[in-house]
Amino acid sequence: MNVSRRQIIQSAGASALLAGIGQAAWAQAQVETLKIITGFTAGGTSDTICRRVAERVVPGYAKAAFVENRTGAGGQIAVQFVKSAPPDGNTMLQTPMSMLGIYPHIYKKLPYDPVADLSPVSLGCTFDFGFGVGPAVPASVKSIPEFLDWCRANPGQASYGSPAAGSTPHFIGDLIGKHGKVDLKHVPYRGTQPAILDMIGGQIPAVSGPIGEFTQHVQAGKCRLLAASGAKRSQFAPNTPTLVEQGLKDFVYDEWFGFYVPAKTPTDVVTRLNAAVRAALAAPETVNGLAAMGLEAKSSTPAELAARLKADTDRWGPLVKMIGFTAES
């Protein structure tokens, strides 16, 4: 059996901790059950990372852990649920950046404050987006410029789906349309997989979403990726050109998933949970499992996650204003 140096260090650290505080104290420090809340459906990227982490925070942090999918309102319901949960370390949110960094720019009365109502735990992963098309679009369409030409010729079919209104994938599609001076109609879904299933079924022509959500369907020949959103080609779709390569200057967009707990959760609880999440994300099984979904496992300190959210919130403010989208749009 191959054991990495990282695993040996983690194991040694856990052993030292146990020796230092004693078995009884360690057991007392555990929470009975950790609920990891996601605002998106089972089977998608958000759900996948939650389940990978849930598998590995037992028994180090909790005696049991499970994932709860609280879908709706583009991920807001999940955030609001965790905001209102007791700050005791038993409930943790996993959310894309969009719900925390973009939504404040588009909702006048957002039912939560991303900074005041939540405490950051750790970054979870980073990923690029893909723009894919299904059987409703002719096989001759192989690039974003060709897709825009097809939309101009077929304005009644010029639409795309995304995992949520006001999400990064939604805005990527909108910006692609604006670049080509094409009115692309947006169709919001509760997660990317429902959108992709409609796309491969011919109900909508295209979908903008995390690149890993397309992988299995592309491999099965049910849809094709026209573009990736990163600064360079994705390691998960190396044959797919970036938006920049196709003439969309400065169209570089990626995103992250992060873990949060309710505000006022005690610092020592956040510290223990951060350690458990980081160890879970460092496990080779987690890294490889997330890679299969097009996700790059990455952890952070709570302070690093807070700084990352602030930077993205500041970046998206002017972009949202330029797009002109609000929740009332």
C-alpha cells in the first residue's frame, strides 16, 4: 500500500493531538452529527465536494456527518438555513462564491449578509466554467463565434441554461451574448445537471456551468464543449479552447466553493472544523474524486477565505452594473 508523506504527517499530527488531550477529551470535543448544507441538487459538483468532505470529517471532528440538499432561490435557501442555525459547529454551509460575492450586487433585500451572518471555515476547491451545446445545435457549430452566428440565424432558439439566476455561469453566458451583440435568453435551473439534462434532451440549446459537470456527457457523445473560461486551457478539458483564444478579450472567469458556519460560532470550534476540512481535502481519495468532476481541491485558513471573498465581491460589482441584471430584471 502506498502512503504519501502528507498522509504520514497528518497521521502523526492526529496521534500527537490524541496523546496531548487524551482519548476522553478528544471524544468530548467531537460533535455528534455534522450537517453539511448545499443549495444544489445531488450529483452535481457542489454536492460531490460536500460528500467527499463528509466522508472524511468522521471521526476526527464528528461522530457522524451527512449532506443535506436545500435547493431553491439560486442557493439562497441553503445560505439562509445555515445563517439561522445554532452556532454550535453542528451545521456547515458549502456554497459557490456567487451566492456571497455576486448576489449582494443584484438583490436589494438579500435575506442574509455574507460577512455578518457567516463565519468562514475554509476554501474547498476552485474550477473553471464551460459553455456547452447539445443536439439542438448543428454539429457544424464548433466554436463560440459559430454558435453566435447560429443564434443570429435562429433568434427563437438563442438561449442557454445555468445553475442559477445571478450566478457566475449566468453572467458568463450574458457577457458572451453582449460580446456578439446577440440577445441570448437565460433559463435558470436548480443546479447545472438539470440544465444539462434538458440540453442533451433538446429542450434548450446550450448550458453555461462548471466544466466538470459536462465531462461524463461529453465523453458519452451527448453534448460538446465549445469553450472554457479559465486563463489557460483546463486540465480537465485540454482540447477545449478558452474564451480568450476565441477572441473574447479579458473573458477569464473561475470560481470557488467555500465552507462556512453561522456567525458567532466559537473560534475554537471553527479552528477544529478548519483542521478537519483541510485534512479531508488533502486526502488523495478526495483530490482524485474531485478531479473526476473537474474540481481542483484547495483549502485555506478562515482569514484567507474572507480575503478571497472580499476581492471577488469588489471585482464583480462593476461587472454586474455593466450587465444591468438585478433580481427584478
